Amino acid sequence: MPLIAGCSDAHLSFLDPQGPIAAAQRQHFWWVIAITLTVVLPVLVLTPLILWRYRYGGRARYRPQWEFSLRADLAIWGIPLLVFAVLATLTWRSTIALDPYRPLVSDQPPLEVQVVGFDWQWLFLYPEQGIATVDELVIPAGRPVSLRLTSASVMQGFFVPALGSQIDVMNHMVTRLHLEADAPGVFPGRNMQYSGKEFYRQRFVTRALSADAFADFTHQVRAQGRSFTPEVFSLLMAKNTHAALARALDGTETAAITGRARQTDDAGSPADDSTPLRFKHFPSGLFEAIAAHRAPDWSQDTSSLSTTRPLSPDSLLPASSPLSIHPALAAAAPTGATP
Amino acid sequence: MNDSTHWLLGRLDASALPFWDALQHPTTKNVINAVIASGAASMVVLGAIAVVIGLTWTRRWGWLWREWLTSPDHKKIGIMFIALALVMLARAVIEAVLMRLQQAFGLDGGFLTADHFGQLFTTHGTIMVFFMAMPFLTGMINYVMPLQIGTRDLSFPVMNQISLGLTAAGAAVVMISLVLAPFSTGGWTGYPTFTGHAANPGAGVDYWIWAVTLSTLSSTLSGINFAVTIYKRRAPGMSWMRLPLFTWTALCTAILMIFAMPPLTVATALLALDRYLDFHLFTADMGGNMMNYINLFWAFGHPEVYILILPAFGIFSEVFSTFAGKTLYGYKALVIATLAIAVLSFTVWLHHFFTMGQSAHINAVFGIATMLIGIPTGVKIYDWMLTLFRGRIRMSVPMIYASGFLMLFVLGGLTGIVLAVPSVDYQVHNSLFLVAHFHNMLIPGLLFGMLAGTNFWFPKAFGFRLEERWGRRAAYAWIIGFMLAFFPLYALGVLGMPRRTVAFFTPAYLPWTLTALVGATIVLLAMACLVIQLWVSVRDRHLNAMPIGDPWDGRSLEWAVSSPPPEYNFPVIPEVYGRDAFMLEKERGKAYQVPDEFPDIVLPANSPMGVIFAVTGTAMAFGLTWYQWWMVLLAAGITLAAVIARGFCRNTTRTLSGEEVRRTHLTWLAQVRATTPVARSREQSTDNRGLPVPPVEGAIQ
């Protein structure tokens, strides 16, 4: 697919896979097409030939009463049946192998991430790290990621094409998904299920970092991230775009956006969509509370979690941070004052 | 809104006007959208006014009432169904072009607001399925099936009127929603909780619920009517294995309608209970679960796609066999395949939500069941190819559509298999790949089938042929336009572009959306060609008249009667001695015989029931949408009164004297004897008066 490979937007599709799941899906995709073509190609080739050869005014044989041939019937039932048997076997195996609920085989333990779909942002909670991000999923490359997902609003579809499967995200329910990125990189992700007027803006980026960079990232966020206050939560619950949320949190337009959704027209410039929203803690059990329709328990949050790696002073400085290896991430370093 | 008008108007106020929002917030985008929406609304209003003035001017109200609106004749009801479908097709195609235009300019914005776009894809889908495809195929079956099985009408002619009335009411509600906006933005599937009261309290979803409810009730009744007619009213000798294939597909469609439509009626009714009476069936809390809706919807939705495609399969079977001048290859296999598809269609609904989190085994089973349908469908395709094999193929307009269908439909089948593999579906679900797939099935399948059928049977219904040159142009424009409009969507879907997105931020999508716009423009040209074709045909109707009624050397009984057929179809119910009943008569020299005697004919009498249901159905849906309870009660009261009054009606039939039938029939037979038969090579010329010289086996023509 040169047209796809040559486009400027990187890692849009599973045809350019960045993880084992997407790579297997690409393989299945082409296999299914190749196998099915065995019954489709004869139609594409023979139909024009028959139409021409047996055209009115042509000299080919004409048998108006001919209506049955055992050999032909055996072929037209038998060959599709054979193709079906092959496809069915492939489907059974691939479906079980690529079940989104099935943990990925790896020598490393998976990273647990909890995902909440809001109108119209994605909230990512990292219970082990005690941090949270909005519209930005940061994962270590080469290590499986185990996602639990729910929606705080209507049904949504969580999808990172370059990494693997999409899964529906539903209110009062929890779905599961397992993904893995082969190497560091930035992969677009989005909501696939229409969920209202700002649905088309409900995108996020997935950043896969090296193990070290990921550790540094989590420490940096724990040190420098924003506080996850009840105000943040109510802004997430109100219908907002990422840009509107970012502006509200930075205190510029707080009054204008709470409560009602903004007009599409004057939503901010695209640059606002990339304002990073990273939180150094979140209320413990927030995901479970949202999924169970309970109010979050603000008395306990994740800031008391013990960190697995000491914080290096260097990592607080963006210039010398390993994060700067990834330009996209460096550009998205926290800018606004932490509230 | 004050209390004195609240009882009258409910929650309807000035904000329902399509330009109200732009008056309140006159941004550039709002003004553009208001101009588009108001333009569409004024088309509806002006169109209605033009029809009223036209009818008054030409003094045709009485004619319209007597000859059409109250007629129980299956042929007239069929034509009205198709006319409704064509009007709705025009609107939905324009909406489609508008959506393609928006996405062609949709990189970082475009010109439509997200809400406007949401209403466009919802009305487009709702109309195309419920108010274009369903009335089109219902009209086709209505017109053709009784003629093919040799009967005079459907078993329940008044119920047939009511079916038309209910569908017309649903269509009217969708048209009214252009003037008093908004319509739903929940898509044609209307998934809760998005369509629940909490997320969408406005009138839009309610419009959608009642329009769809009316349509599903109509289709359930139609299904019962068709099935009973085929079971009980076949001509003597018309055994199951002698049924024309179109009638077989009509029967399977009817059975699917009976079993598949009620789940949707129930689903929308339960959704209405949620919205109006605060039930919690599909809400996220209080024990509700929207998955139940999704299961109910697709318990309807998947058989529905076979309801849509099977009649088209039937039409193509007739077209291939007729224009190849050859008996259908593998008739029994085609019948078995049709029945197999009908049964299997109930076993695959879960493939619409592989991503909803059920176990891999369930997904795999439903994926494999889906592929199983590919076998009978593949057999049908090959049977049609073998029907063409060793035929004498005339590339008439229906054959162009049919050939396009054959080659494009298998590509849709290919992508359907791709979607049926759950591991791959996880990647392309809800993307434009899916949109491309089902359009690939429904445009070359359903729509080409219906257009082929229109070109095929139009001379039967109106007594003159459709003009051929514009018909060819329309057919080729449809084929090319379809390919350019939808093949790019496959690429976009694989590139991860979701369906139903008003704008996008990925420059790589742009070349594809632009190509799709070119395709949509060609489809619009195809629509224009269809209009010109109809206009030219009506203009030259005397030149192209073919009163004898058999312009294509047809094979089944509908070709045995005059064009247009008399209201009683057959002066004497024919006896059937084999498959391809009329072809057999012609081959044995038994066609156009004078019957021994002409008994009196009893026909159903005119009835206003269909019109009453159309009016009260529209009023009830409108009242429910805007909370105008007085209107709901009034309309319900009138409906109930009309049904009860109908029970007291004693003059439900009228009798035509055998003498009158004899005179008409003998006049036509004299015309048959006076007409020169025309060879197939002159089929499209003005020589064709509807009496063919059949092709001879082994002859070079």
C-alpha cells in the first residue's frame, strides 16, 4: 500500500502496524482477502467474457433449455464450501488468539491502565504509578498494556489502530483490552462510536516510551503534574472538548465552559488540542467509582503511593530529560502553572 | 411559551424553525447551515403547495381520490409505494452528496455544523432503509407477485392500503422534520444511551422513533399480506417448484418481514417508554442495559439486510433469464439458496457488535455463521453466470444493472467476509470500511435491482417502454459513480477514519474524500439521467407504446396480459403446466387463446382506510414528538373509530360482469392478432408493440 505508507500522517493504520496485535491483524486481513479472492476472481474475470462471448448477434452456441449440470453444480457448491472451511478454521483460531480480553504473553508484567471515556475526552488512570492523563496514553514500549475501560457518558469506541483492536466503552460496564507497542513512537487513537457533536474531536495520542523514559515520565508527572481536584472532575463530566478543558484548567475561560457545551464555531485553535493535561494524583478507586455510578472518594488519593524508582533530579529538567528524545513529547511538556 | 398555547403546541416553539439558531447566533457557519436547512424546508413546503395547486388547477382531486388513494388494486398501491420511494431516494441522495461535500472540505472543519451533519447521516440512513428501500421493494412485490402467481389481488387489499398509509405517514414525519427541526442525530440505528432522554431530550429522537415505528408496522403487515397471498392464492397448477424466482424471493422476504420487523417495533416502543414514561430499560442506571436494545435492533437489523437484498436477487434472476433468452440455470439450487439465506439471516446478528466485549468463542461462532451465508450467496452468483452461459445476451438497461451487480456485489461480499472475521473486524468496525461495505451491498444489490426491475416492468405497468439511451446513461453513471464514491471509503476505513465524523484532522484522508465527492457528483448525474429518462419516455409514450404486453419475450405470467393489465389482471385465472408458465404457453402455441367462458369477477371495493391511517399516523407521530397530547388522542380516536366502522362496512366488494370482461379481452386479442411480432434485434425500436418472435434454439440471430 504505497499510498498509505507514503502519507505524511504516521502510524494511522494497522497496515503500518506498531505492535504484535496489529501486525497479526494485518496478516489476517490479507489472508482473508487472498482466500476469498479464489471465489471472487472467477466472477470478475468470467462475467465480462461470458457477456461478450454469448452476446446477442454473436456466433457462440445457444442452448435456451440448458438448466443443469452435475459437474458445474458440484463445483459451485463444493468450492465455496472448501473456502468456507478454510476461512472458518482461520476465523476460529484468530478470534481466540486475538481476543481483546486475552492477556498478552510476555516476560514482563503488564502495565495496568484504566480508561474512562467522557464527552469528549479520554481520561487515563495509572493505578500503579498514581498518575492520570487526559487524551494522552503514555505506555512503555515492548511491555504489554492491560486496559480496563468504562464510559462516564454514552457508548464510545476506544481505538488505537496502529497497536490493535478497538473495544466498546460503556457506561456502568467495564470492558478489557490488551495492547503492546513494539518500539517507542507516537500513535493516534480515537473514539470510533458517534457520541455527539464534538465526537470528531475526541482523539488522543498514544506515546510509547522506552522503559527508562516511561519511568522518568511518571516521576516527572508525579512531581510537576496538576492536582486532580473535584473541579477537574466536574469539568470532565461537563461536555467539553480537550481545548475547552485545557483553557478552563488554566483559568482563562472557566466561567464560559462549565455547564453547557460550547459552540463548535469558536472552539479554540487546533493547537489547544495538544495542551497536555497530566495529573500527579487522582482519588483512589476513581475508575471503580465511575463504573459503579458512585461519587469519587476525595478523602484518599494516590499521592501516598510509593514510587518504584527514586526521582532523579535531572528528570525534572526538560532539557536534559530523556523525554526530550521524543520531540512530540518534549513539545507537550507541562506549561501552565500547576493549580 | 405561555400556558395558553402550551396545551395546543406542546413543546413546539419558534426554535424549531430551521433558521432560528442562526438568528440567535449569526456566526458564518450557522448562517450557511441555516441557508441549507431552510432551502430544504422550503423545498418541502413549496413542493406540497405545488402539488396542491397542480391538482386543483387540473381538477384532479376526485380522480386522485377515486383512482389512486382509495384504490385497493395491488398494482396501483405498488406504483404509489415506488413513487414514494423515488421521492425519498431523491432527498436521501442529495443528503449523501451534501455529506460527501462536507467531508471533501472536512479537513479541520468544512462548512456544516456537527449537529447538522448528525441529522444528515441519520435521515440519510433512516430514509434509505425505511422510506426508500422498503417501499421500493414492497411496491415491486405488490405489483409483480400477484401477476406472477396468477391471482387478482393480495389476500388483504385493505390491509395493503393501510401498509402504504403507514409508510407514507412515516415518510411524511421525516419530511416534516425538515420544516420543524431537528431530526435525531443518533444514526439510523439509534443506539441508547445516546438516544435516551438524559443525553438527548429534544424532539429529534422522538421523530425518529415514530417514523421508524410506523414503517415497521407497515412492513409487518405487508409481510403477512405477501406470505398469505403466496400460500393461498396461487393459480391452479402453480406448485412450489413452478413459482417464478422473484415470487420465491418475495415469499422469503415476507417471512423475514413477519419475524424481523416486530423486534424493531418493540425496541423503538421500549425506547419510547424510556423517554416518555421514565422507564429504565435501556438507561445506564436503575437496572437498564442498552445492550438489550442493540440485540433487539440487530435481531431486526440483520434479517433486514436480507429483506432488502432478496427481492433484488429475484429481479436479477428474472432479468438474467429473460435477456439471455434462456431458462434459469439451477432453479432448485437458487430456491434452496434463497431459503438458506433466509434462515441463516437470523443466526448472525451478533456480528454487528463483535467489539462489545463478549467472549471470543461467541464472536468466532457468529463470524463463522456469517461466512456460511457466503455459500448460498456464492452459489446464486454462479447460477446466474451459468444462466448467461450459452445464452443470447441482450445488453438492455436491466442487463447493464444486472451485470454491474454481478461484479460489484462480489466485491462487497469479499469485504463482508473481511468484516466477518472478528480479529479483523476489531480494526475496521465503525470505520468507513463498514460504510463502504454495506453501500457496496445495497447500491449494486438492492438499488440496481430495483432500477433494473423498474426498467424491466415499467412497460408492463404503464403500457410504454422507458427510453433506452437515457436509461443506459443512468445505469453507467450509477455504476461509475458508485465505484468512485465508495471504493475510496474502503481505503479511508483501513486508514482508521471513523464513520459519522463531520470533520477530520488527517491530511492523508483528503485525496480519498475528494475522489468520493467526484463519485457522489456522478451519482447525482445518474439521478438526473433517471429524471430525464422518465420525462423523455412520457413524452414519447405513443411511439414506444406496447399494448400487447410482452416486450422482452418474458417467461412468467405477468407478461401474458395486456399492458397496463386490466384491474382484474386475468379475465380467467390461468392454469399453469410448468415453470416459466408463459414461455411454455408460447412454445406450445397456447398463448393468447380465447377462454371458453367469462365468469363475473368479484373485486375489492374502494376504501378510504389507507388515507385515514396515513393522516392519523402522521398526526399521532407529530403529536407524540412535540407533546401535543390532544392531537395524539384525537388521531388515536379517529383510527379506532375507523377500524370499528370498517367492521360494519357491508359493501366490501364489487362485481364486474363477465360480458364487460369478455368485450375488453376480445378487443385486446384482436389487437394481438393484428400486431406484427418483432425480433429481439428490434426490441428497443418503435416496432416493439409487445409481441415477440421468440429466439430459436441453435439459430444465429
